[in-house]
Amino acid sequence: MKRLISAIFAVIFATALLTSCTSDKKKLQVMSVDVLDIGKADAIVIRLPQHVIMIDTGENENKKDVESFMQQNNIDTIDDLIITHFDDDHVGGADKILQNHTVKRVIMPDYPKDSKQYNEFIEALGKSSAESKILDNNMSFSYGNAKINIFVPDYSNVKSNDDNDMSLVTSLVYGDTSFLFAGDIQKSGIDNYLKHNSGHFDFLKVPHHGFYEKNIDELLSSVTPEFAAVTCSDKYPADEKLIKQLKAHNVKTFFTVDGTVHAQSDGRSVSVK
């Protein structure tokens, strides 16, 4: 009899524990990721339950479209503005974001660039109240159930003269779901990332606007994404070789030329439209 009672209590305890775990997962609020439809340029807005992270800001000519999205979604404050690298199609709108919004922290790579857009960004940053974080090492932080990691490439191993391969790569884990934002890394940058990182992500922001790289198959084999977003345009469409690779890996791929890519996670699963 004692054994029977003990077994019953064990079952009750296990059921209660499972119910508790399931209940905790159900309590996660929905977070969203928007990869904006601004052509061959990156501007990504991540809205967590109580925080906003923005990755890149599009080109100088995209400022009105980016600002329209921010206004329509009542985004006044940005907790972290991550600039992956300093090409115009990633940093061009940063000065307006800093002027029009309260940005708490700006995270950027540790190298300068001689360009008008970079100079405008640095000037606006100096006039803002934002904390400036220049990364020479990887960075990790959390907001509630969201864990963010920023991978800094080993610049000494970057073989390309193009600063695309100097892009910061950001990952976000929310509950049991995960997102990877690969900036503009090309062949050397992909090799660099894979040398230090591996593992699955549900959602991949494909690097460098859908240009094909010989080792993209290695990246897809490591990340094994269910969903992918490509920032491209009619003038600069995704490479057919890349599209074939994505199809070969059974990735459901969305292109910003068709509209803003909107992903959601409740901590248990990801949906994209």
C-alpha cells in the first residue's frame, strides 16, 4: 500500500511539474521581428515585451520609410541600436534614428570608415544621450526571457578588404525559439563565424542581401533554419544559386522585395508572414 501511495504521489508531482513548466511557457508574451521592405538594405526591428532592439537603419534614402514604420508602431524608445557595419545600406539612416528617437545604447564594430553616412552617424551619436559601445569582443545580455549574443569577427582573420566581412552577427534566443541576423558576411565572414559558432536557429536573416557565396551551404547546414529572410530588391534580386540552396535545405524563404517580413514567437514556436 505504501508503495502504491508513493507511486501515486510521484505521478501527481510529475504531472504538476510538467503543468508548471507548460504554464511558464504559455506565460511568455509574443515578441516580433520585422525585416523592413526597403530594397537592398537592412533595417530590422525586434520588439520584445518591454524592450526594442534595432539592427541597422537602411540607406540614407530609406529614412522616410523607416521612420514611417516606427511611427505606425508607436516606437519612441530603442534600447539597443546595433550597427552591424558601416556601409550606407546599413548605417545610412542612423543619424535620423538618433535624432528622432530616444536611443539608450548604440552597439557597433571597432573600425572607422571614411564616408559621409558614417560621419553623419558619428556626429548624431555625439549629440545624443545614447551610450556608445564599441565592440572588440563578443557581447551577451538579456531582457527577460530574451538572450542576445553579438559575435565580433576576428578581424585579423578577415581576408576580404570589404568591410562586409567585419559585420557583427547577432543571435537572439527567446524561450525555445531562436533567430540569427548575419549582417553582410561573405565567404571569409561565414568561415570566421562557423569557426567559432555552430547550432540551430529557427529564423535566419540571410547575409549580404542574397548574394551567393560558395560556403553558404555550410552555413545553412549548421544553422538548419526553418525560415529565412532575404533583404533584396527588383534591381538587386537574390541569386538563383542561393535560392536553390535554400530550397535544398527546405527553408521557407521570404524576400523583402515582396514586402516587410514579419516574424513572431511565443517562446515555443515561430511564425512568419
